[in-house]
Amino acid sequence: MKGINNFNCMKAVMIILDQAHYEKIVNDLSSLNIRGFTSWKEVYGKGSKDGYPHYGSHAWPSVNNAILTIVDDDRVHLLLNYLKNRMKSPQTWGCVPSYGTWKI
């Protein structure tokens, strides 16, 4: 889909995940032909519903990472389906990645 001035419409996708699964997500982004991203390591927080705190402390030692990628509209559904499937099987991951999208 073309936007203003014939540029492709894109969306920003932010993924928050336990640091233990960072390499897996990055490799899977590549396999989905999503090349570019920016990441932050040691991101602290807690899920809004039933997520455990990730504070990097003695009491809550887990730590999150964050990945921001800008994706063409025609590829967003592939990434979101991948993340939704990951959310259905937290026993495989030991955690569930969180994500959100924004039009840019």
C-alpha cells in the first residue's frame, strides 16, 4: 500500500521480551525477512495483567529486552501472527513476549 508521496505505509512494532529469548526473536525476525531493528537491553517492568516483575533485583532477578522494528504494512501480519503463536505456547518460552504497533 502506498501512502503520501508514494512511500510505502509502515508500522512500528515494539516487542518486550525476557532477555533469555532475545537471540531467538532476532533470528526469527530475519527468517520473516524483517531486517532492521533497534534494541534496548536491561529494560525493567511488569506485565499489566498477570506478568511477573522483571526488575533485575535480588527479589526479582529477571530482566527484559526491548526490540523496535519498522515494518512494511504487507509484512506486519506475518510478524503479529508469529508473536501471537509464541503467546499461545509460553511453556516453550517460559515467558510471553508483549508487543504493540503504531502507524508511522
